[in-house]
Amino acid sequence: MAVSHFFGLDPAGYRRQLLTDAHFLCSHRRMDSEMLEKLVLQLNRTYPQILSDQEAQKLRNVRVLTKLRCAELLRNLHCKGEEVCKEFYRGIQIHAEDMYCRLPSRVRYREMQEPKRINDETADLEPNVLSNKGPVFFLSCFSLVVGVAILYYYRV
């Protein structure tokens, strides 16, 4: 099983998910300056091919509103492709698990998985019944088998 499927993300759609989640991420106080700083540093230091030093310095400029820096980061990542967007999601998951769980793409994924999980849970809750007949029926069948065995044993 691919790692991307394990995290619930469509491997062919990180860029599409970034478009879906962009408004959420850039909305008021979702992505604070500190979180943006962590993500930019991770993408710059761990993956310098994703964010060059010059791009990172531009995105770390605290004189620019966080909302604008966040939008610029997302636009930059979207233009660079699928793998870059995948690393961005990994960074969010590492640094802000609670925000990662509230992303619209994650919420939609959980909602799609919910009916399957409910059906699995109800199947587990049903009792395993081999027969709907009571204990008297079992005892009578058992007695019949014991009686036949005793007759067979003493006749031979």
C-alpha cells in the first residue's frame, strides 16, 4: 500500500487538494506567522530544491502580512508540482497535526470513509448465531445421538 494512500491523500491530486485547502489555510488566523515560518524553514532546509534561499527569505519577511505570505507560498508550491505539494502536506502534518486534520480535503476523505466504517462496525456488533433454536432442541439432538451410539455399541 502506498504511503500516500495510507495518509488518505490521492497521489494524483496533491495540487488539486492544495487548491481546495488554500482558502482554509489563508483564512484568518489559520496559518499564523510562527507556523508559516516552520513550514518555510522545513521546505528550505530539508528540500532546498523546493524553496531556494531567496524564496525563503521573501516568505519569511515579517513586514508582509502572514495571509499574503501564505498565499504566495501556496501559489509557489502549486506551480512546482505534485511532489512539492506532497512535501508541504507532510510538513503540515508534522508541525500542525490539528490543522492537518481540519483541512477540507481531509474532512472530505473522512466523510467518504465514514459509511464504510459504520457498516463494518454494525457487522461486528451482530451476534454470531448458528441456530435460532433453543437449548432444549440441542439436548434432544444430543440425547438422540447418544442413544443411537449406545444401541449400536450393545448390538454388536
